[in-house]
Amino acid sequence: MVNEMETYLKISDLHKTFYPHGKPLKVLEGINLEVDKGEIFGIIGFSGAGKSTLARCINRLETSDSGSIELGGTDILKLSKKELLKERHRIGMIFQNFNLFDSMTVYQNIAYPLQIAGVPKAQIKDRVLETAELVGLTEKLKAHPGALSGGQKQRVGIARAIVTNPDFIISDEATSALDPQTTMQILDLLKEINRKSGITILMITHELDAIRYICNRMAVLEEGKITESGLVRDIFENPNSKTGELFAKVFKLLQNVELTSGGGI
């Protein structure tokens, strides 16, 4: 008997419009998406497809025009400000540009979400030390972000995202500013966190290799619409959208390079 996966994120008919210079610009048009609990799900699309807007709508940094966003069965669009603050403790965010406080140490950066949540100091110390060890930053806790490499900065960003023990992480182009070797290290770290904690991860990116390496299922976002979704392998082998076709071509080129060179990229 096959057990059905439990849906953690369910987005239904989501719309978002901006009004630059007073003129309507539709950025998200009827997004429908389901992500299973405990999986690493990829959303891929080119610049301007609406990826970051979707991420900001999911954690309600942007307010959508209509639709619903359920996280663990809770429609976050119906929450009051007080309820939303509590719900956000269940959501971790990893950003492309790290978003660290330069004046704070690594320890202080990781501890910040716990302080905002009103966690007692003794518990904060234990949790920061535990999280720093998990992401490989134990020796860097007294350092400031300016003294860190890009990969180390992103490890701080990941630590800050998971330190509150969230159920869900949104990774918004988290590896785009990193070199290929560091990217693979960060992806391995995310896979390890997912394996150990069972946390659900939404990987939003335009990087083909990241999706191939870390995700089993994915969706293609094109001009504000989900044009196809399913297994990563199936989409790259039999794409049904313009964006999917372009990524599939790149996928095949990369495969040819790997075969020619006799190794991975």
C-alpha cells in the first residue's frame, strides 16, 4: 500500500499586480502549486518571471490581490498581524544577498531571530551554538560578516533561517552570488538539514544545476504563470513550455559536456 504524501504548501489561484507609474502590471496570474511536507521543491524561471514576488507573497512581505496560501493547513492571507508574526516563526528565509547585519558578529546575527521572538538568553545561547555547529560556523561566531567569504556568509544566512526551528524554508536565489564549488557546498548543507530535520524547502532559482542536484520535483514559472510542474527528470526530458524547452536544451548541452569531459561540472 502506497502512503500519500502530506501537502504542506498549497497555493490556489494567486494573483499579484503592481502599479508602476499608476499603470497595472500583472506579476502573478493564477498561481496554483502544491509542495509536499518534507520535500525540497524547485521553482525555476528566468529573470522577471515573478519568482521573488512569489516568495514575498508566501511569507506575506507582499500582499497578494487574491487567492489563498496555506502553510500546514493555515491560510496565511487570512491572519491578523499578531497571528502573522507568530506564523512567521515557522518560516525561514534565505536570501541571495545574505541580508546580514555588518555591525553584528556571526553569533549576534544568528541569535537575532530568537531575540525578536523573546526567547530567554540561556536558550538562545544553546540554540545558536547548536545551529552554528550544524552549518560549520563554530569557529566563526566572534567574527563579523566583513571577514567572511561568500559561502560563510550564506551559512550564516542559513543558520539564521533555521535557528527558530521552522517548518518551512524559502530559498530565494540563495546560491546565485556564489562560485560553483561553494554552491555545491551550500546545496549539500541544505540537503543535510532537510535529511536531519525533515524541513520543507522551496528552492526558487534560475540555476539549472541547483534544481538538478537538490530537487526531485519542480515547477516552471513563466511570465507570472506556472506553465508546468512534475518530476525534474520528466520536465527536462519532455518540456511543455517555452522556458522548460530552453532549460531542457541547456540540460542536454551540460550532459554532452559531462560525457565529453568524462566527469561532472
